[in-house]
Amino acid sequence: MRFFSSLLAVVPAILAVQGSALVARQSGVGVGGTIVAPAAGSTIINGEPFPFQYNNNHVCQDGYSPIHVYLTATAPTAADVSSSGTIANALHYFGLYTIANFGLPPMNSPPPTFTAPALSYEGEFFLAVVETYLTCPPDGHTAYGLSSNPVEYQA
């Protein structure tokens, strides 16, 4: 009986600590999938189509993997990704797409090509993808993966 009384006194303390750890858990930004095209160092030209292919990382084994695609002026870092999985300071936003996993039917798949946006300057920019990992174990949190390739932009 004394064991159960002691256990009843300890369990609330354990739950309180575990609960506070869950509340303190933040969405993290890790390594994303692979940008296959355009390859690092490729040239993209103002107004011209360029190939796009992304192999998702699929970390949390979701049925669908949402991705945001951007063009940025500098190599994006985890600090550039907001708590909602977006990059606020991008030069251009290509859109939100969904990659189907496990043979599920496609829903708003990324296109095989994008058109380079009209920018007034040239140089090295970065094609960036933020992949959203939904319902990650053990507690169903959301996390993000970040990938980028340097590209040469010509106006």
C-alpha cells in the first residue's frame, strides 16, 4: 500500500515535467530532400523555363509531403525559415506543392519546369525548397527540411 501511495505522489510530478517538455518543443528545421534539377551551378535566364525536380526526404513517413519553392538572394539557413515553414525574405515564391508518398494519388504535384522570374539584376542566387514534415513521432509535431542549390541568374 505504501508503494502505491508513493507512486501516486510521484506520477503527477513526472507528468508535469513531461508535459512541460512537450509544450517547450519547437518546430525544428533540418536537412531537406535533394534538388535534382536545376543542378547546383546551373544557369537560369529571366523569363525562360528551367527544369525542376525534387526528391523529398519524407522524414516522418507522411502520406503527402508539402513543399514551398523559392528563389533567394543568399543561401538560406534554418534561421530564415519561419515557424510556419516559409521564407519571408525570398526574391520570388514559386508556390506550395504536394508530393504524394506510398503510391497515393497526386495532389498539386510540383511542375517539371518553372519560369525564371523577371529580376533587375544578375548573379548567384539560390533555388530553395522547404519541406514540411507533418505528424512526426513521438508526439505528432511538425518539422521542416531545408534544401538549396546555387544557380546563376541572367537577366
